[in-house]
Amino acid sequence: MHQSRLGAILIDCNTDNLDEAARFWAEALGWPVDRDHPGSRGNYRMLRTPIDEPTVEVQRVSHESRVHIDIETDDIPAEVARLEKLGATVLKRMERWVVMHSPTGQRFCVVRVQRRDFRKNANRWD
């Protein structure tokens, strides 16, 4: 048995000014940029989302701008296998996460548990 849930929404921005992009999304969504968050470093800016909602992260990327989701899980190999049975395919296995494509081509990532309240809203899979 393992658990998983929607963990984060990532706003991929092909930009030279990440702070300006993060400011836009902070104002658009009504959640301020959380500069004190340990994830707000380098090419990443975290928004201060409510504890019981997915995190929103603005990241600088070299590919086209898009939005993708992260599914957080306590067992990455088991979750990847479950999603493959549903028709997803592995695009790339990274050191700490797996990049996948849905059957209709959306890119998403399977990542380790990110939030302390993970078990509260996680789905259980046998």
C-alpha cells in the first residue's frame, strides 16, 4: 500500500525576471511570494498558500512557459507503476522525482512527500 495526492502546481516561466513573474502570479492568485520559504531560492519562488491546499511554485525554465502539477507520494516507484497502468508514460527519471506524460500528453512529476500534512488528504492505493 502507498499514498499519493496533488502536491503542487508549478508555473513554469521562460523569463529573465523570475521575481517579476512571481509577483504577477502572487497578485493574480492572492497569495504573496514567500521569500522565507526554503524553496524560494535560485530558479524557484514559492507562494504562501494555505496549509491545506497544494503549494504553488513559480519556476524559471528554459523550455516554453506552461503549468504542470506534482503528485506527491510516500512511494515513488509504486505511484509511477500505478500511473503507468492508467496509461501514463515515463519521460525521464531524475534523482529525486520522475517526469511523466499523461495519455493525452500533459507533463507532470511524481515527487517525494513535500508537506507535513501529507497524510491528511492523501489517497490510499493497494
